[in-house]
Amino acid sequence: MIIDCHLNCSGNETADEVLRSLDEAGVDVGVLLAPFLSPGYTLHDADSLRRANHFLADLVRGHEDRLFGLAVVNPLFDDAANDLRVAIDDLGLRGLKMVPSGWYPYDDCAHRVYDVASEYRLPVLFHTGIFIDGRSGRYCRPSFFEAVRDHPGMRVTLAHLGWPWCDEAIAVGLIDRINGVPADDCQIRFDLSFGPPPAYRTEVIGRALEILGPELLQFGTDRFFPCSGAHIADGFADFDRVLDELGTSAAARERMVCGTAARWLGLTTAPTPSTDDPFATRR
């Protein structure tokens, strides 16, 4: 079984289109983010984020076995914590995406949102590292996210392994492991979407695997809908080539494309792969 743990909505896709693309790519579960980067939606307008969350809720409704919706809120807005409650209680979304831009992960405004996320024991995906659109990444250094440890109910994923601060990200993730916390109970894990450019990717993923283990790593393509299934499959194929270079075992691959994300999402039964090697059909 395959989980793509990082997929972006634009507000221009339908559920049928998303499901068709996932089917074509061989992806069983897609983690979808409410739109915030496409025309009509922006982090800088609270009303647009509310509309984005409503859009996503309508998109995933009735398909919760395949589509896992993450609301987006901006803690700079006074009503952000309440907007998150509405997204979970009224709209039926099941997690949260946050993008530090104009606020630091340790700011008081962020902690007010974390209080709600911890209360609901939500899976939370944070952008970490630089932005490819030229916005300042100074708010997104991995060490800043140590602040989430004040909210133990949050199940946190730091996206992109914090590129270019990958060593710093690994150090943040290592704390629980050093202190003997079982992998499935660790608060912080990492997605390997996008992140290091090709010249660095094998080295960085290899280091993360060696130090953190596949139990704290998960893969997402970071694709934007609407898109073809082939475009999603290409992302998995690129990841597969890196794992081939590293000589990664089938069990470790399965953990990164299924098991780690299943536990992060709080799925009651962790999915099991249909073959010994979840990438076997892609070769």
C-alpha cells in the first residue's frame, strides 16, 4: 500500500480527478492540503483560508478512506485557533498544515493554534526550509520547531527535511530517539518531499536513514492538483532511484511510503503492502 503524504490542492480540481490520478499512480491514500498558493487563495487573507478549508472538506467528503484532508490556518489572524476548531468539528477535516511566513514557530500566536491541535491530537504538517518562490525562509529553521514539544498531543511532520538545514532537522528528530522513545511514539517525523536538490538528495536521505531510521521518514510527492497520475508516479520513481542507490531494503521502503505516514495520520490499522517491495510495479 502507498500513501502520498504531501499533495497540494489548487481549488481547481474535483474529487473524481484526484481519485483518478491517485489510481493511475498506484497511490492508495493521498494527504491533501487546502489550497493557499493558487489564485483566489492566500495565507494573507483569513477569509480565503476559510474558503479553502470549505473547498477541501467538500472535496474529500465521502472519500475519507482515500483522501485525508489537512486544513490550513495562519496564526497571525486572531481567529486562527477557532478556524481550526471549525475545520475539524464542522467541516470534518482531520489535520493541519502550517506555513511559518511572518511568524516564528515559537511565537505566542502559534502556541494558541498548537493548543487546539494538541487537544485534538492532530497530525500537523509544517513547511520547513527555504521557499522556492523567493519568500524568506528565515522563519522556518528546523530548530525553531522544538517549541512544539510544549504540546505533546501534536503529531508533527516537518516537510522537506528542512532543506538546506537538513543536519539541523535530523538533530531535532534525534532527541526522542536518544532518550529511548519508541519510534511510533516520537512526536516529530519528516517528509522527504522535494527538499534537497538532486546533487544532494542521495547523500542527505542516506544520512537521515542512517541516523533517524525509516520509522521517522515518510514520502510525499508535493505535486499540485489537477495533475496526471504519471506526474505523481514520476515523483515516486525518483525516490525509488535514490533508494536503489542506497541499497535500501524492501521493509525500509515500505515504512517510508506507508507505515510512517499511517502512524502519523493515526490510522487505526497501519496499511500493509501488497508485495514485499511496494515499488516493485514501478520498475
